[in-house]
Amino acid sequence: MRALFSVSDKAGVVEFASALKSLGWDIIATGGTMKLLKDAGLEIINISDVTGFPEICDGRVKTLHPKVHGGLLGRRDLESHRQQLKENGIEYIDLVCVNLYPFKETIAKPDVTMEDAVEHIDIGGPSMLRSAAKNWADVTVVCHPEDYGKVIDEIREHGNTTRETRLELSAKAYTHTAEYDIMIATYMRAQAGLNEKLFLEYDLKQSLRYGENPHQQAKFYASVEKVPYSLATAEQLNGKELSYNNIQDANAALNIVREFDEPFCVGLKHMNPCGAAVGKDVVDAWKKTFEADKVSIFGGIVATNREVNLEAAELMKPVFLEIIMAPSFSDDALALLRTKKNLRLLKVDMTRDGKPHRQVVSVNGGLLVQDQDLTAETVVPEMCVTETKPQPEDMADLNFAWHIVKHVKSNAIVVVKNGMTYGVGAGQMNRIGSAEIALKEAKATIEANAGKVEDFGLILASDGFFPFDDCVSLAAEYGVKAIVQPGGSIRDEDSIRKANGNGIAMLFTGNRHFKH
């Protein structure tokens, strides 16, 4: 039995080759792999001794030879193949251990040149993998070090790998070369300025019990690109498996958390914030978030950008929550929250990278692709378009509201005060409908604490412009003192006049933040 070794990832390869040698196999190897194995004291056959031809073109050509591919592709069950190999002095190769040049790692270097990238495109490796994988009925193809142990165990037990294992390894090899070709194609197409193809690569993370509803099947796939604020790389510390709806909601919550550097907490239901607040610490932020909407938070998801400590955990525990997400949990907080066996606790990487990663959304028969909306303009006094100017103490709330409203389903209206949401109007078919919901909710919250909404001086944000002045009129009825919106309506002047007439400061950011 003969095996051919040619690997870039040399983890475990010496042990694998040594085990094969101990079982009586001959080992053929190329270049650096051959040197490594010989230095380990193994008797190795040089690939050039098999082909009768030296490695040429700086190693670009070494295994592209009939004595390699004939040995891999020749069928053992066909007399004509056996005879042709014999006539041409070709011996069978029964196992291939190959993985490919590190193209992905090469192009990830910030100073990589195209010349360097091209030199890391493997030619012989994929060819051997594909030949061996095609003839899987007779040839074992191994491209992942994680499979070395299983292969050796089966050879020890059976004298060779099983047919089922060879088929599985063949599929893995084709996957390996497909992923490799996708990386190369993506890179080369970018260099050539071509964009009419989209290649996606995702690995199955888990099969879900069902989708949005029990009659729908669902799975969760993780991108091979590791990104922050991602459930794909989150560590679950407690609770049941995440459901399809959990994942959707939790992802929406993480996108909101990403907006804030100061201590922040958000409660979320059905992909919309039901309460959100900044605070002096995680405890203060949670208290304000809970106070913002004690009803809707029931069965909701909570995310914070600070470690959950024992005091915060003691306040969260009595509330029925599906998920709590944070960059970390203190040991005593974790011990306390784990007493609720179904409560999902997720430790999430919240390290900012500043890159607008791609979002992919399926539609019937197609995909929509866009960059994440990571931009939120800093609201400054110079954006004011009314005679009434915002007070200095209002600027923090204007910015807070502006960062929250971009994550509420359009049409979106958010009402805030003192770094806390008081009302959220989401997803209505007209903007005045969203404003009515948000302002009525704010009034109820304020009056529940023996306050008067008219005296409170609320701040209102809208994700899109006002098509009419009705939202400004309604805001005035509820004592709103400042509004932030994108501007850009042909009737902007109507809204400005209405704001001026009611002593409301209004600021135009110049950019909308729709969320559909």
C-alpha cells in the first residue's frame, strides 16, 4: 500500500505518516513535507523518484504527472485499467494526504501583493485531491488533520478504511477544493473588477427544532468570517438551545448594543426595542430599561455592553426573560442566574472592528446584499432648522434617540428623556400612527410615576422625514421640546413652521435610517 503526502498544514502529519509506516505502508512525499518526514527519521520516497521527473518552475510542477494521477484514478475493478497501468509502469496510490497552500491567510495580510497572492494558488494539490476523491471507491483522501486518527484506527482494524469513510472523506475533499476555489475566484474577480457573481460560504452551526412556526424546518449556519456582536461565535453559558426566533431577536438586540460606548442596556421583543437606556453602570442601565416598559419586557431578550455583576443579576432574575447577553458575567452573577435552568445566558464578543460587514437577506428566487448600517450621525446644534434652539442638556438625549430609532422597524418613532426610552412606535403603515403609539406609551409611563407628560420635556426621533406636519402637531400636544429627523420632505417647511409655532426645536441630520 502506498500513500502520497503533500501538506501545507503540517499539524499531526509526522505522527500520521509514522503510524502508516508502522502498518507497512510506503510513503511518497514532496518538497517541504518530504524534508519534515525525513528529519523525523522516516524512510520516504521522493516524488521525483516516482515520476522520473524533477520538480520544476520553483515547485509549480511536481505532481502533475501520469504516474501520480494514473496511480490515483486507475480503477482496481477494471482489467483494462490494471493492464494500462502495468504497461506504463504506474503503481497504485492508495491514500492521499494533501492540504492546500494558505491562500486565505496570504490575502488577509494588509500589504499582500497580487504577485504574492497568485504564488499561493495551489495547482497540484487540488488536482490530487480531486483525482483521489473521484476514485473514492479505492482511494482514501485526507485533507483535514482531524481525520488522521479515524483513518489510522480503521486501517489498524480492517487493513484499510471502510467504504463509508472513503465516501465521507471524498465529500470533504471536494468541499475543501470548492471552498479554496471560491476564495481564489472572489479575490481574482475583485482584482479584475467583476461583480456579477456572489459566492457565500457558511457552515452548519446547529439544526433548530423549527423555524418561525412549528411547521417550518430551520437551521442556523455560521459565516466562516468571524465578526463581533455575533451569535455564531457566542458562548452559551446556560439554558435551552436557541430557537429561530431567539436568534433573530438576539441579533437585533446586539445591533442596538453596538451603538453605545457608555454603559447601556436594551430589552427587546419581536426585533424591536421595548426599553433601552444608558446609565452610570450596568445596574443603573438595567433599572432604567426595565422602568421604560415593565409590561413588554416579559418574555423578552436583554443585552448589555457591560459585565453582568451580582447586583444586576439579582434585579434581572425575578423578571421572566428568554435571554441575557453580555460581554461577560461575574462568577456570582452566573451562579445565581443559572438557578433558572431555562434562562439562556450568552457571552458575546463585543470587540469593535469598525467594518461594515455584509448583510444577506433572502427573497423569493434571490438575495439582497448590503453593508450593515453602522453609521449614525452625531447630532449637533448646527443641525437645527427652527427658530427655537435645542438646550445644551438636550443634546445627549437627541443623540440617544437618534441611535435607538435606527433599530426600530420603519415607520419608527422613539420618545426619550434622560437617556431612557419612554415610548417606541414601530412598523406602522403611516408615521403618525407610530408617533401616536410612542407618545401614548410615554404618557402612560410618566403618569404611572405621578408625572405630567406636558411638563416632562420629551425628545422625539423619527427614522424618516415627516411627510406632513401632523407628527409635529401631535408632539406639541405631549410637551415634546425637541425633535430629530432626517429632513428631505417637499413639505419640510410645513413641519418647520409648526415647530416654530409650538416652540419646538427641530434638527435635520440629512440621513435616514430605515429598517425593513
